[in-house]
Amino acid sequence: MNLTFTPAAIRRIELLRGYLPGRLHLDYSTEGCVCENSGIFRLRLVTEPTSEDIEFTSNLGPILIKKWTAVFLEEALTIDFNPKTTALILKSTGQYYNQNLLFADTAGNFIYPNIT
């Protein structure tokens, strides 16, 4: 699996991340969902990988993902940024996975900057 961040997405992630510690994790959250097949992807910072995590390549370096969530994704993915909606977008050539990809710190708190 390979993930490409567009230049606009890289700038947005740098703004969101600031000096926060941790590694990027493409997290699949099922919180509030009835079953594991119903969830949403988000970017989250983690301090250390777990035994469930695997790494895949990106133009920002290795990204973590839980092994069992990789089946939901295609081999080639892109994270882009839409300045009109100020949202990160997780997509492939065939579909959108999340048009409002949220970014969370290591405690799971979502980060919403005031500037675009």
C-alpha cells in the first residue's frame, strides 16, 4: 500500500501538527458505529505502534495502520486538501474514503486550526 500526500495536504498537516510529538497513523474509528464494517478513517498521532499496526509507504515517510483495516483500502491512496472546505480528503482513483479526514493528537483530541 502506498499513500501520496499532495503539497496542499502536506502544508495542512504541518499546520495541524505543529510541534506535536508522535507518528502518523491512518486510524479507522468505529466509535459510535454498530459494527467494525461501519467506521471512518482519520489521521492520528501515536507515540508507539501496537502489535496490531503495520507500516506502509508514503511521501512523508512510513505511515501506521491497523492490519485489519487495510482490507478496506485500495493499494494506491492520496490525501489531498480542499481549501474551500478546509478539509483533508482521503481518496483513491476510484472513490472517496473520507472527504473530511480529521486529525487527532496522541490523546485523541481533534485539532481544528483557526487559519486555513
